[in-house]
Amino acid sequence: MAKKSKTKSRLLLSAVALIVSAVIAWNPINLQLQLTRAKAALLIRDTDTASEHLDNALEIDPESSEAHFFLARTYRRLGDIDNVRRHLQFAQELGFDPIRCRREQTYAMAHIGVVGEGQSQLAQLLASDTNDGMDLCESFARGFITTKNHQMADAVIEAWERDYPNDPLIPLFRGRLHLARAESQTQREVAQAALKEFEITYTKAPYIAESWLFMGEASLQLQDYEQAAEHLNRYLSKYPEHPVALTYSGKLHRKTGDFGSARQQLTQALELSPDYNVASLELGQLELDSGNSEQAIAILMPFHETQPWNLDIRHSLATALQESDQIEMAKVHFAYIKGARIAMAQVPELVKVANADSTNADAQFAVGEILMHYNDPAQSLMWLNRTIALDADHLSANSLLATYYDSIGNFGFAKQHRDRITQSQESERTESE
């Protein structure tokens, strides 16, 4: 009996050893399977599935540099930049290609609107075979729409569609560009055109949650409140703390007269994102609709002071001032709005002229000057810098840039432009003598 027992023990140990060996051999195979499935999900823009497979991959091998890299990409698509940085750092420390990590970091910055650093590399990146083309185009298109550089957004979307015609995100971004180009009172045909694009994305890839969000926005602008509620509620059930979705939903409740729900959602949006001016505008408008003009002024004034070019905020503020009997102050704001709209109406034609005559410094300056006075100054800098690149001594451009850099406390840059003016004037005096 003892001999038979020993034989059984040896057989049992051998079986356990075989199982352990199989598990050890299986793990690398399973790791590659998870990574392959994650990359396939990323290709079709299914971030939920990709995230699930990448989490599985890291459970198998917490030091998989490839898993960390693609998890960074997944987080970037979700807009979670802190986790992008964290996983890119892990990926690089674990030996992943540092060039690809730096490029992914550039995409992450472009994703949130910091396009300046990467813009100089954009043409080169678009022309290169990096296998990251879809991510490159998505990030820069998103960044250019965020910074209202519609011309560059158009160019990127055109390149994107040429190289990746089946990417389901392209119509979504084209729809976003429709809405971004519209005035604050979006024309019905613009919203309808945008909604059609969003619906194409939804049909191709219903799991892309952004399409739900923007279908909600477009439906809201079309005053189809039932459809807007359906899309926004679906999005909020997945992302209950998304400031943009909360703001759209708050606006929907304001439009339908549910001021209590509107106030709750707009307040939550501002708690999550204190600098989100669209939420502050909606909350200010809600107070106006409720007859609380003084409260509306208190909400809107701080945002107006930091963004005086924002005509939506200025108009609501002017209305609140008027309703609180501060008539003269209201008149000043209404006059500015009228002047701004007249000036900004010239910009599309001036942009055409500047692009057609790209070596004409004055043509570049004409665009930059209007944008500096009546729009976000960041939009003006590209045109003013183009002016200086063509004519380093352009007095008006140097003067405007010196004033701008003084206003933001960048006195070193301001001094450089003032020195340039002085040098140019001294040179002219010398020549005249």
C-alpha cells in the first residue's frame, strides 16, 4: 500500500507541476491576447472594451510597458490627462519607446487645447508614417476646435478623412465644427446639419458616448427637448459628474421651466469645473429668468472681467444691469456688443485675403488686430506672430503685442517688442539723416 501511495503522490505532484508550467506558459500568450484585443478596440474607438482588456493585461503583468502605453492612450481619449501622464511615465520607465511616449504626450496636450507646442510639428507628423494617424488627427482637431482655430480644424479633419475615411469619429468632429462656427443664437440649419453628422457616428459606433452628448446639445438647440433629455440622460447615467453634460442638462431644465433641477445641475457643474464659463452663463441666465438680476450680476461679473471678449456673457450681464436699473453701464456693454459684431463680421473675408496673400504682413495684422480687441487674445497671437515673422519691425503689431504681454504680466516679452519698436524708429532716424 505504501508503494502505491507514493506512486499516487508522485503522479499528483507531476500533474500539479504540469498545470503550473502551463499557467506560466499561458500568461505571456494571454498577455498578448489582451493587448491585441485592446488595440483592436482602440481602432474602432471602443474605449470601454480597450480599458477592460488593458486592466486584464496589467493584472497578468503589472510591468508591461505596452499595456501602460495603451492605457495612457485610452485615458487620453477619455480626457483624463493626469492618468495619461502617470501611465506614460510608467511606460517609459519600463522601457517603452520614448519617442512614442513624447508623441503621445503631445497628443494629450493638443486634446485639451494646448496646441501651440505641437502645432509646429503638425505638418511633419501628418506626413510621417507613425501608425498614430487617427490619434494625431483626433487630438489636434479637438484642440483646434477648443481654441476656435476653425481653419486649422478644417485642415486636420480633411487630412483625417483622406487617410482614415471609415473612422466613426470624423462625422462627430465635423458636426462639432458646425456648432463651433455658429453664433450664440445657433441657426436651425446649422444645428440640423450637426445633428446629422452626430447621428452618423452613433449609427457606425453607438458605444461612442460623445455622440450621445452632442446629439443632446444639437437637439437642445433645435428645441427638441424630449430627444435632448433622452440623449443627455443616457450620457449622464454613464458620466454623472461631467460638467458639460450637466450644463446642457441644466439648460434643458431651464428651458422647460424646471428651475430647481436646473440650479442643482448648473451649481454642480461649476463645483466640478469652477472656470467653466458656459455653466456660469447658464446659471446667470437662470437667475435672470427667475427675476434675480442682482444675483445674476454677481455670477456673471467675475467671468466677464476675465473674458471681456465673451459676447454671450457680456449680453446676459448687460441685460441683468438693465433690469437692476444700472442703465448707463448696460448701455456701455450693449454698445460694445454692437461694435464687436460689426468688426467680427469682417473677419472671415479678412482671413481669406490674408491666406491668399500670405506674404503680406499688413493683411495678417488686419485679422490679428480685430481678434485682439474683440475676441480671445490667444486667437490673435497666431496672426500677430505671422505679421512679425514677415516684418519684424511692424510697428502696430509690436505695439499691440507689447500691450498684450504687459496685460498678462509677461514683462520680458513686452520689453522685447518695445525694444524692437525703439530700434526700428532709431534706424529710420539714422537713414533719414
